[in-house]
Amino acid sequence: MLSVGLTGGIGAGKSEVSRLLVEHGAVLIDADRIAREVVAPGTPGLAAVVEAFGPDVLAGDGSLDRPKLGSIVFADPDKLAVLNSIVHPLVGARSRELEESAAEDAVVVHDVPLLAENGLAPLYDLVIVVDVAPETQLDRLVRLRGMTEEDARARMAAQATREKRREIADVVIDNDVPLEELRQRVDQVWDDLVRRARSA
């Protein structure tokens, strides 16, 4: 089995790369999706979040009110640390379960947005960074996600720098290219991953 960490800045197109890798046969473990699962209604994770932040963080249907919680934790680093101390261990445990259930020769891709920020590169056999120019990120966030330029710049500034991400990369996938070129690059990377998985 080959354990791959996949990351990239907001708006870099990491989701597209992970989708293409799954098309080839990769087992995808999506940290964001798992982070939502571990605080779903009825979970111990949600109970712990409510205990830490109070019932106001619940929506009317009993689910987590993410915008409300976000407005609390992103304004206060200590509160964000409390949230992370609840959610990160649960995400880690679920990710390990999923990885352990994968086939022996599988290429397991962990889609981890904050891989560089949280110093997680040593956890993986290989790190892939999806890379674009900051101008491309800004354009995509404003044009495709409807963010204001100010909000987009703030989100980008809160993440690791492009240089820091590239420093931890074993493989860089340039996504400042047309989709067809991106597909060809992912095809090459996949062939390499399969070779590594077989010899692991």
C-alpha cells in the first residue's frame, strides 16, 4: 500500500486532481468530508463540540451550524485550538480505519487541505502538491466561488505560502493549465504511484 498526502492552496484545484486519481482507482480519504461526518447529529464528536461551545452552535434541525461555529472559532485562536483538539483526533482515527480497510496494493490518497500548515508530511509515503499562481487562486475564488476579493485574499493569507507547500512536495502538479494537460499530468503521476505501491 502507498499512502499519499494530497494538498494545495484554496482554489488550486485539488478536488479536480483527487477526482482524476479516483478515476484511475485511488482510494480517496477526504479529511474535510470526515471532519463533517465526525460531528454529524448523534455522534460523540457533536456532543463534545456542544459541550465546549454551548447549544447555540446547533442549527434548528440539531445539526452543527457551521457558519455560527466558524464565526466563533476563526475570531479566537484559543477557541479554534479547542475545536481542533476535539475534531482532529476523531478525523485521524477514522482516516486510519479507512486506510486499514484498503487493499494491500492500493494507492490511498489522503486529501488534506492543511497538510503543510499542520506539519503532516511525515505521515505519508509521498506528498503531492497541486500548485497554481496566487493570481489564479484569487481569480477562481472570486469568479467561481463568489467571494469578495478581500475575503479571498484573507483565506489565502491564512494558509501556508506557495513556497512552503512546494518545500514539502515530492510531486508537484501544475494546475495553471487546460484540463486536458492536467489529465495527462495526472496520468503520469498515477503510473508512478502504481509502480511505487507495487514495490512498497
